[in-house]
Amino acid sequence: MGETKTVVHDWRDIFRAFKMAFDPKKVFLGYIGLLASLVWCVVAVAFFSALKLVSTNPYAFIKLALSSAREGIPLAVKNSLLAIMPLDFGEFIVLGVLVFGLLVIWSLIGGAITRIASLDYARDESVSLMDALKFARKKFWSYFWSPLVPVIGVLFFALCNVIGGMIGRVPVLGDIAVAVGFPLAMLSGLLMVFIGGIGALGLCFMFPTISAEGSDAFDAMSRAYSYVLSRPKQFIWYCIVNTLFGLTCLVIIAFVAWLMIRLSFCTVGLGMGQKFQAVQSFILQKCDIACLGFCTTPSAEAKTAVVSLDRWSLKFLAGMLILYVGLIKLAVWTFVTTYLLSAKTIIYFLLRKEIDSTDVTDVYLEEKIEEKKEISTKETDKLFSPTEGTKEGRSSTEEGYKSKEGEAV
């Protein structure tokens, strides 16, 4: 007899996220999600810029997507901090609209990706793209509200401090009230740090919770806080493994993407000659062909030299090549998205197994529940249907007559 293979679910399962990230359904969803997010940001900022509510150029998002990570990430962080700190009413509205749109997009896309990852990891089952999207649509509001719950908690205690500060506007008595009640304000600050900090760490578990348990936003929030606080060592260890392995994979994939673009430019340039060199110089002024920015460093002459294309056909060629480079960069960041969602789903199952002693294969299966409901409904209809009842009555009476005839003979 052959030995039965025992599956031990531990931290090494995180390495499976690399393979899971290349699921065609996840890649398609991640690509559509990133593309929709980019279009939404450009359109929304362009609209509010026309209304003079913000002065941000909508094409800055496109430039950010075309730049390398080494240049783009610091610029994005800097712009985000500048946008948040001196936030006026108009910028607050724009920020709220942008966040609302992004939450709508990723509540559907992220929910579908984590649903596919949950069934793939826990039961080694493949769910169709439409079924995953249907599940995400049914649980849409749970996905939507789960990331907002910590934000709402922080804003609540911040509002309490603001109201306490407004009381301080009252002469004399207000000063005394703020002086006496300021420890409460410090307590509110501590709660804001706790809710915001732990919520930010546990944010990665909210979508996997809903996808695996079929629960609501409150359960997603409670599990996120519980898993981070109950097993901090395991959580940190899983995050370290996830981050280091993910960065290694990202470097390899980004290098492959850069090498592909570089070789295609060089080989086509050998055949096209001087014209393609002018187009390539023009492209390098507009975008960086590297995804991470560590493969090549543009020279100072290339940055200062101004290259212009005299013919519309060359401009069309340069524009199409920039579009292709942008789509390839988007594909690299799609891997980042699908990998993170898959890895966080695996980490959720591992922590759930350790904390709740729940089997990894335990996943909410809505399809079977619906089938049971349909079967029970059909059985109930048969019992209470008049035609079925008369048929059963006729069959019973016929059997009675046959038995009586047999006794008479």
C-alpha cells in the first residue's frame, strides 16, 4: 500500500503566491482594475480641474504611470502628503470622490481576485471569472465598507477632539474645560493611533475574510484586529517572508520586462536606422523604459537634449511606442497586485488555522447552499402541488383496489 501524503500548511505556502499570481483570471482582473483606476483618476481630476477646485494636471497620473518606481514612488508620496496636509474644502471633495471611485473599483476587482485565491488555495478548485465577479457583486458593500471602518473610527475620535476644542472658544469657562478635559483628548489620540495603526496592518485581511467566510464588513474588521493582536510574531514573520519573496519576484519580472523592451528597441533600430534613433531619443524624454529604474540611468546629456520629430508619422510611431511601454509597465504592476492579494489570502488562512483552529479547506461555498435551497423548494412544491397530490392519491387507491381483488380471489 502507498503512503498517504499529508499536507502541512505552514509559512512555506506563501511561496505558492507566485504561481497563483499568474492565474489568467486574476491577471485579467488586476489589469482591468489598474487601467480603470488610472482612467478614473485622470477623468475625475480633469473634471475638477475644469471647475477650478484643484490645480493638479490630470496628465500627471499618466506621467506617474510611465515613470519608473525609483522616480514615481517618492513623487507620489510627496504629492500625497502635500495634498493631505493643507487640505481645503475643494481638495477634500476631490479626494473623497477619488477614494470613493477607487473603492468601488477595487471592491469588485479585489473581491473577485481574493475569491479565486481562496478557492484555489483552500480546496484547489478553479472558479470561473463570472462566478467570482457575481460573488464580489453580492458582497460588494461588505468589501466597500470594510476598509472604511477604521477610517470612520479615527474620524469619530478626531471629531470628538474638534468638538472639545470648540468648547474652548467660550471665554474663561472654555479654557478651564479644555484644561480639565485634555486627558480625554489625549485618550482619543491614543485610540486614533490604535485604531488607525492596527487597522492599517490588518487591512490586508479584510477582503480575504469576506471571500473565505462570506461574512460582512464587521466580521472582516474584527478578524483583522484579532489576528494582528493575537499572533503578532507569526504576522510579522509572514509579512517579512511575503515582502522579501515578493520583492525578489518583482525585480526579476521588472528586469525581464525591461530587457524585452530594450531588445525590441535595439533590433528594430538596427533595421530602421537613424529615424528610429530619433524616435527612441524622443521617447526617452517622455518616459523611462525601466519599471523599477535600477536597470539604466539616463545620462545628463539625454535629459538636457531636446529632440523634436518633424513628421507626423514619426510622432505617431513614438506615441504608439509610448503606449506599448505603458501597457507593459501596467502588466508588471498587475503582478504586484495579484501577488499581494494572493499572498495575503494565504496568510489569512494560515493565521485562521493557528488562532481559530479552523481547517484550511473550510471555505464558504454559496453554490452548494443555493442548490440545497432549490432542491428543498422543489420537494416542497411537489408536496403541496394539487396535481402531485391527486396522482399520489390515485396511485394509493389503485393499490388498495388491487389488494382487495387479490383477497377476494
